[in-house]
Amino acid sequence: MLENIDWLLIREIISCVLILTGVLFMLISTLGLLRLPDFYIRMSAITKGTTLGLGLILSGMGIYFNQPDILLKVLAIIVFSFITAPVAAHVVGRTAVQNKIPFWDRTKTKELNEYLEQENLGEHVNRDKYIEDLKKKKKNAPGNQ
Amino acid sequence: MKTFVFHFIVAFTATYLFFSQADLPIPYNAETTTAMFLGILTLLWLSALFYNKSYFRKLPKAINLLLYFLKELFLANIKVAFDIVTPHYYMRPTIIALPLTVKSDLEITLLANIITLTPGTLSIDVRKDKKILFLHALYVKDDDIEQLKNYIKHGFERRILELTA
């Protein structure tokens, strides 16, 4: 019974489906990079799309080759990309807020505005000036905090 | 966590040593090695009942968090993909200040990473006293911010707290 099943064919079909889904997600998120309205929305679209696409493509590859060493490497790549991609997105998003990259018109920024006023980030145009001002503040008031 | 790393290394070494023998009774491919590795890991997990009860309780919760995260990742991607390929914008972007219950740096990092990868949300900034996390959310149903906050708090934060408590 078990000898009659063509395992290679089954593996090929599964990996085809996974790789095609991954490529589709990557393609759609790249289209989103072109057409979404503002920086932050584009960022969130591209982070999710490419991370999931990469994971699907790599797991499809691991299933196709059916070798333990390849599977191990593939899993390591997936884990590390899932850890690092959101950290990079977070850093870029934070820098964008500090650099006053404008939001889309329809974005509701009520809860952020209070924070920006508290931190005196609202008035700064770029990060260098922000850091300079921070240094000045520290010089004027040592032992603060 | 330490127990898990120790068990992982033991299971990995045992599998490696078994499959580096000269004449094997079973074929050498991904399925057999993965099955053997997971089998050894499960046996070690069962043995943890006698010397490390908290690890015995926490591993199923960690797997639960992982599966929930993968499900949310898929749903988020399908939502965003649908919005990209259809001409009308369904999104209502909002900045949300999420008060944090989790305390340590590890928990906050985990929560922020998971949030960035799931339903149309992007973590932007953490306030200096580590009590508020700012999110950029794409899909807020009926402009109800509290509902989304509750969703994140009961979905991810509760699971992370259960894991680290």
C-alpha cells in the first residue's frame, strides 16, 4: 500500500503551493510599496509581506529537498528573519516619527500628539538637531532623572 | 528556558549520533530525523514532570502562542493584500497608546516584535518609563480604539504573561 504512493510528487505539490503563495505575498506587498498612501502604511505592508513570503518560500524549499541539514538551515534562517525584520521596522518607524515624516491626512494622531509635546519632539525638524538639544539639556541639568 | 535549551541540545545530539551510524534500520531523510528529534524532545518534556513542573506547564503555552501568532500573521497578510489589490482604501490608520502590563525588557521586545508582524499594526515607540507602547494600527473597526487595545491585551499580552510569570 505505502509503496504505491509517489512521495516525491506529493512533496513537489506541497512545495509548489507554498512557494507560489510566498511569491504572491511578496509581489502584492511590493505593489503596496508603490500604491499605498504614506510612509508608515507602506512600512507595515512591506514588513509583513516580505517576512511571511520569505518564510513560505524557504519552508517550501526545505520540504522539496527533504534533507535534514537543509531543513535545519532553513529553520534557522526563518527564525532569525522573524526576529530581525520587526526590529528593523521598529527602528525605521521610530526614526521617522522623530524626523517628523508626515502622516496620511486620514490618520488619527490624537494619542501621539500629547506624547510628542511632552518629549519636545514636535518642534524638531531633524534628528541631529534633536540630539544636539538633548546634549544641551543634559549639560544644563546634570543629575536630572 | 534553560531546561528547554538543555533538552534541545540533548535531543539534537542524540539524533545526530543515531543517524551517523554506518548501517541504519530506517531511511535517512527529513521526516525520520524530525520525527525522532521531536519524539526525544517529547519524552524529555514528560520527564520534566518530576523535576521541573513550571517547564512542564509552560511548553504547551509556548506552542499555543506560536500557533496563535502564525494564524494572526496569515490573517494580517491576507487583509493587507486584499486592501492593496482592490482600488478602494478600507484602512483607517490610527495611532494608539497601549498601556503595558508587561515589565521586563524581554517581554516588551517580544510583544513589540509580535505586534509589528500582526494585524496591520506597527510598533513605533516606547515611552521612556516603559509603560506605554505606541502603535500605528491600520484597521480600527468602527473607530473603536478600546476594542483593539482589549484585543491585543487579551490576545498576545496575556499569553506572554502566562509564559514568563
